[in-house]
Amino acid sequence: MPKRTEVDLLETHWTVEHMTTDRATLESFVRYEVDAERRVATIIFDRPEKLNAIPVAAFEVVGDYVKEAEADDRVKVIVFRGEGDCFGTGADGDELGFYIGYKSGKDKESRKRPPQRTRMLPDRNLLFGAFNNRISNCLKATICQVHGYCYGGHMQIALAADIVICSPDATFTHPAFRYLGAGPQDVVQWIENLGIKKAKEIMLTMRPLLAEEGEKCGFVNKVVPRDQLDQWVADYVEAISFMPLDGIMIGKSMMQLAQNARGASVGEVGAWIAHGWATNLGLDEGDWNFIKERRDKGLGRALRERDAAVAPFFRMGGRNAPRKSDK
């Protein structure tokens, strides 16, 4: 009997008519290449017409590629990068909610909230276990090559990676803060990467972190001109690959041990628990409801109107925008 993927096992949790789960389609959006001479594997997000937003099920593909690269002795470094105008904008917003069993909401029967059990397994086994945790616990060196938007699941990759190299136009955040509140992610990773004050600011105001801010707080390793980004990443790969593979993997093991002592393993469990709570949060009259707004207005209009409700500095689509008082 062929081994079943997490997506196969969780199919009864999906609202399947709203999900893309065909493996060939998923792999067309997330490509994998190995350059044995340079000792590097590259995971490439290739859906530029959607700003590299990928189906929820495609995050398992990302995790599978990380697992494959980790076991490949030809590979010392894994690089994540995106085609087109940006690194990536996370999961396809058209699928959010449906992967944990929400229905269309267009009739009384489909407005029932899914039980906690249908939230737990997709979050624990797929979005965090088969994806995020595989990157954060990977024993090969990992580099994020970021330009433009780095949102949602792509932000999770940047938080979990060893090194982030970006261009000045890069912006970082998680859209879940907009519709689920300030904390349905691995809060430990956010604090470890950004520091407590900056992490709280991004989570509570829901604004993007700019490239130079990321470098200043220690989350971004280096900001380089866009036309030099490929070369800088190649230079980092070359420098790391000079180290023996055993040296890299032993070092990464010790780093993981130290991170667990600082709370990383607690964050891994807390992430999927908090996400389950957040997808069942209560909304008061007047609160912005992502699922309802998407249903009634469509994804694009709903997000544009949500963005327009705050000053430009806090808008996800207002990259490097001035504050109202700066006009």
C-alpha cells in the first residue's frame, strides 16, 4: 500500500471543493532543484500571478523537499526563493478556513463551526509539523532570499530559517494577525527573531516589518540591493559550503538543543494549540470578520477594504507608505 501524505490523511477534514490537493499541481507551484557542485538545494515558489500564494496543501510539499534535502549528502545548504515580484504571500486566502472544515456559510447548515478536533490535526500535522517544524529543526543550513512581500507561511519560513538576506523593498508580517488576533502563531519564534517589543508591535498593530527594521532588530542578516541579491545569496552558500557537512549538522544539532532550552519546543506545541483557539474566536458586533467579508465581497475587495481602514503605515499593501501625518 503506498504511503499516504498528510493531505491524504486529513482529507476528511477539508471542505474539499474549495481546496487544491492534486500533488502534480502543488509541485508546479513549489519547485525543487539541486546543484550538487555548489552543494545547494533550492526550493522555489513559482506562482507569480498570485504573488506566490500557494494552496494550503502545498506547504506539505515544502516540508517534504526540506526532508529530502536534509537526507541528501550532496546538499549542505537549502535556499528558499520566489519567482516574480515577491518571495511569497503565504497560503492562498481563498482556501483559508476551508482546510479546517468551515463550509461556504451561504446557508444555515454550512454556518456551523467545525469542532476542535478538525482544527487540531491539520494545524499540528500539516501547517506546523510537516512544514514549519521541519524547517526550524532542519540540520542543514537554511537561507531565505527575500524580495517584496514575505507574508503568512512565507514569513514562517523566514522565522524558522537560519539566515535571511533581503532587498530593501522586502516587508514581513503574517495576515493571520488581521483576522485571528495577536498570537495564533509560534510566538516564541517571533520573540526570538524580533525581540519582545518589536514582536508585540507587529502582532498588535498588524503592520508589516520593513527590511531595515528587520536588520536593526536582528531578524534580517543583511539588506542588499535587489540586483545584487542573487550574488549575495550565492556568496553565503559558498561560504557555508566550505564547512564539512558533519560540522554543519553537529552545529545545527547543538543550536537546536540551545533553542529548546530557551523555549522553542514549547512554542512548537503552543503554535497549533493557539491557532485552533484563534480560528474559533468570538467576534463582537462591528468586529471585522474575514470569513464573512470574503464570502460577501470576494477575497480581493475584502482585503483592500480592511487595508483602507487603517493609516497607510499599517497597511499590508502599503509598502513603505507614509503615515497620515506625513502627507
